[in-house]
Amino acid sequence: MYVENAGLSDLPAVILRKDHGRKVGEGFRIVYRKRSFLEKRFHKEERSPMVRQSRCRLKATAFILILAIFSILFSCTPYRVRESDPPAEVNRFIKKFIACHTAQLGESTQLIFVTNRNSSSSLVTIHAVERENDVWHLIFPAFKGSIGEMGFASVDHKREGDGKSPSGIFPLGMAFGYDPSVETRLPYRQTTEDDFWVDDVNSDDYNQWVKGEPSAASWEKMRRDDDRYRYGVVIEYNMHPIVKGKGSAIFLHVWKPGGSTLGCVSMSEEMILNVLGWLDPAQKPLIIMGTESELRAMASRP
């Protein structure tokens, strides 16, 4: 029906359904009209029990799907290697490198590969592998880290102050850090305000850890004002023997997210703690560093 103001014919009419009629005030007239076929059908279907049930099912299904998605997203936790996990195989590059360098790797059964494909990049991928029953396998899933701000120096071309990380195969030495002890089988040394590493190429203490402020022209504090050296491992580069000017103070240490180093290898605090807990001096751990192309070329050298 239509309700119109008899005295205001220029105003739009108000449409009311017949079955929803109501009393109107004075000055209005009521005009009825029949529903169209489509209006009747829609009204009938809207009240149908089957339609209502179908809509309920659709809503319930959508709700369940949303819950499932949220449960997947928020139940994800960082991957951790469990003892029950089957050993993960190493990639082809690492397998081939190990096969070509058995003499240089010697009796080592723990290796850390720090590699990338661009010598000027400071971002690297790190693989920790171990030999068990003559088979090499990954200890942790590959993870990211950083090296010198100028990338990798080629083999035997690292120089003091060049901002590059050395390439080659090097032993891993003692662990160090700010805490009195950490969970590791490596020899461990707590750092204090009195511990320094000398990088003065003219000093007799070049590339050595010394106690007490050195008389050298330059050195590095082993207990920094930040957390980069909270946990670390000495990479024994240029130490057996020490050659002045070939680079000093090369460590594994904690990564400052998004940052590079002056030549060290850095990783997240979580991963360096995992590495410290895994390394065993009895297994003669080594670190292999460089671009994949540089390390491949090492195979052809005597």
C-alpha cells in the first residue's frame, strides 16, 4: 500500500507492505497494491527451512575454515632438530667439496660452511654438517648470517682493515663470552673489561688475545658495550703461524640484525647457542668460508 500526505502531493510516497500495515495519522491516504511474482517468490524462499539450513551450513563452514587457518598460523614454532628426526642430507656442493678435500679436512667430523655466490655481498648461508658412520648430514636446517661489509676476500688475499672475511678452511678454537659459563664442550673463557685483541700490525702481540690494556697502537675490546661478543668462537685464521698484516680477530659471534661485520662471521643468538652446544673439540671442528665459485676453484689447487 502507499501512504501519501493528501495535502503535500509533491512529497515522495512511502511504500508499505500490505501485511505490514499500520495506523497512519490524519491527512494521509492509503493505496494498496499487489506484490509482484518475484517479491512473493523471494519472500517464500526467505522463510523456507531448507534455505535457512543451507545458510547456516555455509556460515559454519566459513567459521571452521577461519579457525583452521588461525590455528595453523599461530601454532607454528621455530624448527628444531630432534634426536628422533632422520638425518638430513647435505647439498651437492658440500658433498663435492668434502670429496675433493679429504686431505685438508683430515680427521674432522664437524664442519661449518659459510658461503654465498657474490664475493661483494655480506649476506651468507650457513650449513653445519657432521659425519656419522661415514655419512655426512645436516645438524640444523641451513640458516642466514653475515660476514665482512666488503664480502669475501679471495683465498690468501685477506688484509688487515680491508673489511673482508677470509676464504679457506680454518680450525675453530676456544669459545668466549660475557657469562661465567655456557653450554659447550669447547674450551671457554669469560671476557672482562681487561681483555683485548690486538690488531696493530707493528705490535709483537698482533692477532693475539692479551690481558690488560696493551701498549699497541690499536686493539679491540673483547667485552663490548653491545651484545655482539656475548657469545663467540675464535676462528683460527692467521694464527698458525701469525703473519702480520694478513688480518686479525676473526670470530663467530652474535649478529646485529641487518648489519655486517669487519671480517667476522655472525649469526643470530639462538643459532650461535645451538652451534656452541653442538661443537666438540674431540671431533676437530673446521669452518669453510668463501663464495661457492672460490671454494670450487680450491679443488684444482695442489
